[in-house]
Amino acid sequence: MIRILFVDDDADVREAMQRTLRERRNEWAMEFASSGPAALDQLARAPADVIVSDMRMPGMDGWELLGEVRDLYPQTIRLVLSGHADARSIMRAVGTAHQYLAKPCESAALKAAISQAHMLRRTLNSDRLAKLVGHVDMLPSAPSAFQEILACLQRPTATISDAAKIIGRDVAMTANVIKMVNSAFFGARHPVSTADRAVAYLGLDTLGALVLGHGVFKSGVATGIEGFSLERLWQHSFDVAAAARTVALCEKFPAAKADEAFLCGMLHDVGKVVYATRGAVPPDWPPATVGEALAQMDAHHADVGAYLLGLWGFPNPIVEAVAFHERPGQTSGEGLSLPRLIHIADRLVHRRGEASPDSVVRELEPGLLEELGLVDHWPEWLAKLDSLEAQGEGGT
């Protein structure tokens, strides 16, 4: 049974929540606390699977509480349910809460958020990996991209297009900005799935305040894993995103679906960025060797990335594409689904780079192109990617 701790200093709100969620009492073990310290006392007795906290409370506020929970119980899923938001709150939410739900919140939305988060947790099926993801406060950007966005936002002549181009080429910035825009902080009526739309939605003034004033983005740090580079991951992710969009357009996908494929390509290896967050690795989980660290990352990055994006409220199709891009045959979708498309794009990029001495050639899932009836399309996709590279629009 899933254990959930609700924290709110308003007794009426707690009672209303108990009534609203009464129908789930056979599935959820629900406890209620009136303050941050009381919540920590209850967690010390029995850690929760999910904590749902108000933001403004006397003494210890919601952000302080969730920061403590992140450090002490990283495997606990952290949700905010509050009616207050400002720029400072947004910045703090990026580092402490997995999702932000706005009051008044329909009971169906709250139930769905909790159920989805717990379902993801069960799918991950690893306390160790849950702790790894739970320690992450913010994903690190490639150092060059971080310096580019700082310089861009300080230029008086900077445009939304300039900022979106930089953000859209960095895995961490893309994930962070889309998470923010799709949260209840900004109340977007429809999910935003591209970096340029997210930046346009925020506007340069808000983006500048968040990045320059509140440090929402941060530069990458040394991973301690020899042979791993955020810069190379940055380039590979962009190449896969470009390849995914190219294949989607070759196969006559609508423009919106091609954009979604691009986002999935950018985020397909986001789990590796989690491993790159040096401070995220629990102290009791040091890799025995460099080789072991790389093997762990290679084996689990898809699960870790999907779990993180799911916790952040990304749409299911994107979460599924990240989760199954290494093994698309395990999905139930038909035709050229997003997991299959990203798998193909990833292999196209690896295959085009096989002449490089440090490249890793990965094979397509056996029988995939035959099953889809796309065997003879592979040369066309490669030729199109070569053409785009020659035009300076893509490439490895």
C-alpha cells in the first residue's frame, strides 16, 4: 500500500482533503501533518512514498521541508499543492519539488499526479536508482551552453530566437525550461513540448530573471567518470533529435509530431545527465571502478531518465520514448511509434559516426525495420541526414 503524507497548516484544508480522498483509503495509507517539523517527526518514524506539502506555512515553509526531505529521504516523491507562486518560488521549486499543483486543485488532478508518480516508482523497481534521481535538484548543462545562455541574456540586443536556439541544443536546459513552463506556476493551457515555445511563453524578461537572478540553470560539474563528457552528450542528443525529426518528416509525420520527436531525441539520454550530476550520487553508492560506473550508466540510463521526466510531469508519450528507446520491442504501440523512432534515430547517428575512433556502434533491434516495412528507407534517411549536414543544419 502506498503511504502518503499531506502537510498543511490549515485544519479545514486537511479535513477537506481527507473527505476528498476517502475513496482511496483501501489503496493509500494517508497521514496528515500540520507543520514541517511535525511532518519530519512522522517521516522519521516511517518514511513516506509521496509527500504533498503546502508552500506557505509558519516557521518551516514548504520549500524548506521538501529540501529536508530531498536530503534525508531522496526516494520519497515530492509534490507541492499551493496557491502561491512568484519568481523566487519558481526557482526554489526547480530544486525541491518534483511537481507543483495549484490550489484549488481538482481531486482528479491530485489523484492522477499521485497515482502516476507511484506507478513510475513501481516501474523503476529500485530503491537505489530512486535515491539517485531523488538527490537531483537541477540538471547540469554543458559548460559551453551555460556560458552561451549567460552571455545571450546579458546582451541588450538578444532575442527570444537567440535564447531558444541555445536552450534547445542543451539537454538539461531543455528539460528544466519545459518542466517550468508546464507546471501550474505558469498555467499553460496546453502542454509545451518545444524549447522555442517554452522560451516564447516565458519571455526574455522572465527567463533572464530566473537564470541571472535566481540561478535556475547551472553549469556542469566534473563527473569523475573518465571518458564521459557532457559536451559530447550535448552534441549526440542534438544529432539524435535532428535525426528523429528528419525521419519523422520523411515518413510524413505532421509537423507537431516531428517536433515531439525532436524533443524525445534531445531527452533520450537525459538519464546520463543524472549520473553526470556528481552531487546526486549517494555517498553510500561509489562506483568501484570507472568501468563499473560507465556500465551502470549504460544499463540504467533509460529507466533513470524516464523516471525523472515522469516525476516532473512530462507527457506519457515522451516518458515512454525515453524509457524504451533502447528496447522498443517491449512497447505495445503499433507502427513507427516514438520509442521505435528514437531507437532508429539513435542508431542512425551512431552508424554515421562509426568512422570515429571513439564511437560506439550500436545495432538496431533485430527485425525492427522488417516488421515496420522500412528496410529500404534506411539509405534514404542517411542520405537526407548527409544533405542536412552539408547544409549546416545537422550532423554528428
